[in-house]
Amino acid sequence: MTYLTKPKFRHPALEKNDLGFTRRDYEGAISTLCAGCGHDSISAALIQAFYELNIEPHRVAKLSGIGCSSKTPDYFLGQSHGFNSVHGRMPSVLTGANLANRNLIYLGISGDGDSASIGLGQFVHCVRRGVNMVYITENNGVYGLTKGQFSATADRGSKSKAGGTNNDSPIDLVGMALMAGATLVGRSFSGDKGQLVPLIKAAIAHNGPAFIDVISPCVAFNNHPGSTKSFDFVREHNEAVNSLDFIESRAEITVDYAPGSVQDVEQHDGSIIRLHKIHEEYDPTNRVAAMNYLQQHHEKGELATGLLYLDPNPRDMHAFLRTVDTPLNRLGAKELCPGAKALDAINNDYR
Amino acid sequence: MSIDALDAPAKQLRPGMTSTDTSNPDYFHKVVDCQWACPAHTPVPEYIRMIAAGRYSDAYMVNWKSNVFPGVLGRTCDRPCEPACRRGRIEAEPVAICRLKRVAADNKDDIRDRLPKAPAQKNGKRIALIGAGPASLTVARDLLPLGYTVVLFDQDRQAGGMMRTQIPKFRLPETVLDEEVGYITDLQPEMRLGKRVDSMKAVLAEGFDAVFVGCGAPRGRNLELPGREDAKANIHIGIDWLSSVSFGHVEKIGKRVIVLGGGNTAMDCCRTSRRLGGEDVRVVVRSGFEEMKASPWEKEDSMREGIPIHNFLVPKEFKQKSGKLTGVVFEKVKAEFDAKGKRSLVPSGEPDVYLECDDVLVAVGQENAFPWIERDAGIEFDKWGMPTVDEVTYQSSNPKVFFGGDAAFGPKNIIWAVAHGHGAAISIDQACQGRDVKDRPPPLVNLMSQKMGIHEWSYDNDISNDLRFKVPHLPNEIALKDVRAEVELGFDRKVGFEEAQRCLNCDVQTVFEAKLCIECDACVDICPLDCITFTGNGDEHELRARLTAPAKNLTQDLYVADGLKTGRVMVKDEDLCLHCGFCAERCPTGAWDMQKFLLETAQAGGSCQSR
């Protein structure tokens, strides 16, 4: 919780990416979240992912709602577009922005309050419309800004810092995303960048609704014994189904693995997601099986993480709506308002 | 547990590095690069913070205690601290530590009431100090307050040694030297000045309990070349000539002067010549410019005064006309390197160079000379004529005789002389009190949290982005007219403050408590210099390569801590840490804390003498 800006000095050996940027060029303003907040680790993972993918910051739009998590877009990619919207309404704003300019990379940053409570409907509809985006929930199971009441993702039976027990059933955002038709679904943990960074990279390269639920312990209000979203609990109950490498193109593949131990999934942009199987029976391309698997492991009190589902050939909203390839914001008045005759022709189609 | 599923090295857990023992004073001391590099181990960041706070007298006293001559050293020190300064590894140049010391000395109040007093009751032990230079004066300062009777011998009429005779007044005003020598003579040693000591045996016969030899390296090396004898009226030995200038015996030199040699004495000679009538003054050096022994800033100062430096020229012959020097012939050489990288200077085959001149100053090195020490006085000498001296105790083979300063191990500089003086004073005290001289008192060490609030520290952790400030100089047209006009003007208070703010406070240590750590990564994410890594343990060599940023500077330690819940280790590369405290500010559990490490080296009388 520092008020000082981060010193400009950087490690002289810090590497530059293909654009000539160092990782630190992808940073934003200094975080004002509590010291040790998991959200800051997720910001660091996002910085790392965008840096490694050589993405120019001006090609990215960050959108968020209200909450601790929704503050974080200020703390990374300081040179990107940003929109801090109304509570729970980020998905609508993101959908609208995506319709207007399909060329940007859309990053929706939300939390369990913003997406599982007030914005639950928005979340589900945004996913089912197939908006091409990376939707991340920084999920800590409490309302941190209002001092730690249970949120809708708190597990039944978990204890609050004040001592109360949660009796309500939790909303499983991963399950809802799978049901609503997200074409890339992952779950990870803020304390495991080795897993989180490639997952975010895969989601950025994915051409469809990608959803990642990141368990992000609230050090101030939800990191005590009895919590199921604490560092200790998550580390003890974390069951990674796979680990993955994100590979930008087949040409980069140099290591061969014994058949069966890895599974390469090629996305439509040519990037490869190489999955190292940890749970042999897990097939991340089978949506129904994935849903079953997650429910079973949830019953056992385990938290399945990793790349949970991937449709390698997704279609997005623009494909469904058959919009033009040129972003709407690049079209001139002539194309957007073709005049009374064109309107008459359209109307005649419906008569 | 699968948290480390992706952290392959953690899977191959090897014993690897052991946790760093921070209870060993050397560990954190090394992190304070400037203090570690200072022969007298002056707590540099401690006094720089005091300067920033306007506490000039306090800053002066921290210096005075460690290095005895802050005002002198703030102008003349060889600054081993500055090349070591961490700031120099992070941006272009180190903190101007030396010139900040001068800021403290220039701006202090009268500090005489803070100085130790000699007790009225003497302890009955008598110590002879041969030579009244920085080494002997340090011994006197350390021993007089303990009740010793100290007798200072010197051939000159005033105490100060080479600080008075060899350092030109335009670099070190006499008032500054007199003041700081005075703080020691105020303790009333017995002064036997103006008479050269001719016999060690005679000194020993006086029954001193110990004799300290701090007579320096008083002999300037000569150059025996053709024409040397014939032209001797205009060929001068550098240090002797400087000494004559210093005492006012020499006030003039020819218009055209050649200075032979590339060390700091050569720089003093050429700059002094410019002030005594030399208009065309040149420095001629055998080696290349980079390999010259002179400090970079002394070369810079000379060139600023319009003195060219000619390199790769070896003097061959002095030319004269009826006893009057007319010039010097030089052979051109070039540097050649053998397979081992060892340099040798070989003739380049080009024609010789002839430079005309009226005077030559020979500044090609100094030598020790002990004609006055009888070889049967129980003091062993080696084949180079140097006494056998223990590097820790400064004791010679005669247990009553100690050496320090240039007299002990050959020419160095003032700050080394001071360090030797402190060490020898400890030995003398040990010996006189019937203790073993090898038994060295430990340093005083203090490690204390600087936390004042949630993001408040007792030091200013907002890192300054300023580049090193330049010290203003007198304009040449004024400076070159007066050999006694101090040429460097020093920082004023405002610039002194700004320069002080460049200090990274390396003595405020990042102290890690593994059992408090929840491995949230906050410190890793915030660290501006990527110093911190949580990873599987390994051998140091292999570990250094796979940190967040590779740790390539092998002279800087890795701070390793195990005992974390995931079985990983915390590894911090000390090399480029800004000591900004962001890791501690970001740490939710207080596993990181910023703690000030203060180390005072022991001085005679025990480690807690100052308390």
C-alpha cells in the first residue's frame, strides 16, 4: 500500500520483446490495493503474458466494473485503452465496444461480486453471445471493499474472518461459463504464475469467449483458517488437471514428447496449446465430460485447475451476426447510413 | 499439492544452498558496499542521511570517529567507496560520497566539546610514534583518551606528514588541515618536531612500551637517464619539490614544464606548476591513458587546467646545453598483450619524440626508506627492504614495534593510513594491557527495524532520479594565479542535499523471516529491479542463472532463506537492490522488514568505546 511511484530504474539485464519493450513497459500505475493482494499477482501475470506475446499496448482494451478486482486495470498496461464501467455492467460495455471495433483485444476484468452477484446476468449473456474476449474473474469469495462479507462464490460451510459460517450454495462461475458456451475455460490461482501466464496467453490468442476464473486470496478478509479461498487452502486442495505451454506457432516446436504424455491443440490462428497431462483421463476438448469432472471433484472438496475446456474452432459474435470485416468505427457515413433506398430494400425483405 | 507442477527445478530438489546466516556481521556489512570498501569502514549511508537532514555536525562526528580527518579526506581521499557504490551499477555514476563528506566538514558547528578528552590520570604506558602523518596521528587519537603517554616524532616543524608536504594547498587549504590535526594535538601528545629520528635503537633505548612507525614512503624514485646529472639543476623529484612548494621554499618554475609519471603525484606536480609560472605544462606517461595510476577525477582536473597528457612515451634522454636543460627525448611505445593478457610496452618503431622544456618534474613513484632502523634492532626486513609486518596486528618481528601507513606495506593513501592506525592502536593497547595482540575486539553491530507506519519508514525511500551533481570549481583565470586558492568550491547545502538524496541507503537491509511468509508473490511483483525469486533450491551457480533476473555479478551474495511452506526457497540477489522497501511495504505479513544495519569497527579500548 505504497503511495510512492515505482522507481524508474530497471534491471540492466531485463530482456526486450520483439517490439523493443521490456516487461516493465507493460506496467501501469502503482497499485493501491492491500499489501499482498492476489489481484496484484494477476496484474503481474497479465503484464508478463502481454509482454511475451509482443502485443502493442494500444491494441488492447481493458474493461471492468466495480470492486477491488475492477480497480486493477489501472495497475497494468498503462498505455492501453480502458473503461471502468458501472457495477456488473462491464460485459455490456465490452460487447458494445467489441461490436464497434472488432480489431482490439478485449480484456474484461471482474470479480466475484461484480460477475457472480450484481452482474451475473450480464456475465452469462455476454458469454452466450460469443463475444471474442478474455474474461477474467479475480475470485476471492468476499466483498473486500466492504470489509469481508461472503460473496456469491463463497463455499457453503466456509468461515468468515468475523467468525460467521456461510450457509448459501456457491455459484460456480466455471460451470456457468461452460454451460453458457464459453469456448475456452480455465481456472487458476494467483499464487501460481507458472500456470496462470500460459493460460492467459492461450486465452488472448483464442478467437471466441475465453473465461478464466482465478482464485485470488483476499489477504485482508479471507486468508484465515476456515476459508476455502486462502493461500494455504488453495495450495492444499489445488488439483491441476494439466499444465500447459502456449506456443505461438508450430515452427517453434523443438522438443518431442512420448506419444500420450502431451496433447497439442492447434487454434485457428496457428498457435499451439501443448497440454502436459497430469490427470490421464481428463480430456479438455469434451465439454460435457469436463462439466462432470469438475462437479465430481468439487464434491470431493478439490479445486480443479488448469485448462479445463477448449474448442479449437470457436466462432464469435461477429461470425454469428455476419458483420463486415472492417470495424464499424472505421466505416464512413455512407456505409453506415446507406440512405432511404437501402432501408426500403431491407424493409421489403420482411414484408 | 501441485503448486510446483510447473516449477520443474523444485521437482529435482537437491540440498542446494543453505539459508544465509545474517547473524554474521560480514553478511549485511558486505551489502553496504561503500562501507565494506572503505579501509576504515566508515558508515557512509548513516552520515549521508544526516547531511540530508541538515545534521552536519552529527555527520562530521560519524566520520571523525571512523576516519579522523573528514575535512581532509572530503577533499583528497582516493575514494575506494565510490567505485563500490551500488548506485554506479544502477545508473551511470556513484554517489559523490567523498564530496558529501566535505559538505559535513564545511557546514558543521564547533564540535570541540564532542571530542574525547585525555584523562588527567595517565596509565603509565609510553608510546613513541615516528612520523606525524595520518597513521601516527590516528594512533595518537585512539590512545591518548585511554590515558597513554604519546610522543610524536617528526622531521618537519608541524604535524601532518604528507598531508601537509605533498598535497598542494589549492586542493587542501592549510586551515582545514590545521583544524583536524589540532583536534589531536589538543589531546596533548608530547611533540618532538623539527628533528629527524636517526636511530631506532636510540628510540627503543628510551624504554617506550611500544613504538609505532608511521614515517610514510618518503623517497621519490629517481630516473637515471643520460643527461640526468648534467641537467640536474632543472630536474626535480616530484614529492620533494611539492614539499618545498608547500613550505614556501620554491615559488617559481620555468614556463615550459614536463611532468614525468601518471600517478596522483604527477597530477599534483603539473597543476602546481601551472600556478607557479608554468604556461606550457605537459604530463608524459609511459602507459596508455586508461592504465594511468592517477584517479580519473585528478586526470580530469588537470586537463581542465589546460594540461595535455601524452601517453605511450618512455623518457630516453635529458638534453641540455651548458648545464641548462633544453628538453627530453622520448621513445614511442605501444601496448602488446601476451596470451595471458599480460601487457607489455614495446617500441612502436616510430621516430623518437623530442619535447622542449625548461624544467622536468619526476613523479614516477615513491619508495620506502628505513636507513635509520638498524638491521640488528630485532626488526626483520625482506629482500625489498620492507619490514615484515603482520597484516592484521601491524606488529613487526620486534613485538614492541608496529608499522602503519605507507611505511608498513608501501605507498597507498590517507584512508589506508588511518585504517592501519586504528588497527595498530588496538594492538598496542592489547600488548600494553598484557593481552594477546591477535585477540581482536569485535565490531559494534546494530540491526533495527525502520518501520514507522503502514508505508512510512524512518529513512526516505523515494528513490531520487537525479544524476551525479558536479562540484563547482574556481574559474581557471583566478585559480591559476594563486597556489593557495582552493580550486574546488564544494557543494553548497542545497546541492549537498540533492546529492545526498541519491544515496540508496544500502545499510537499510531487506530482512526476511521465512516463517511469516505466505508466498503471495507481492514482493516479487513489486520489486523494481527483479531482485526476488521464490523457486526450488539448487547449487549457487545453477540457481543464479534461473532467477527472475539472472544474478551475474558474482561478487554480490545471494540471500537465501528456506523454511517456506511450499518447500521452495526465497532467493534475493543483493546486487542491484534499491533498498526502496517496496517489498516490505507490499508484504502483508511483515515477512520482509527494512532494518538499519549499523556497524562500527572496533577501536582501541574495546568495541563499545563510543557508547
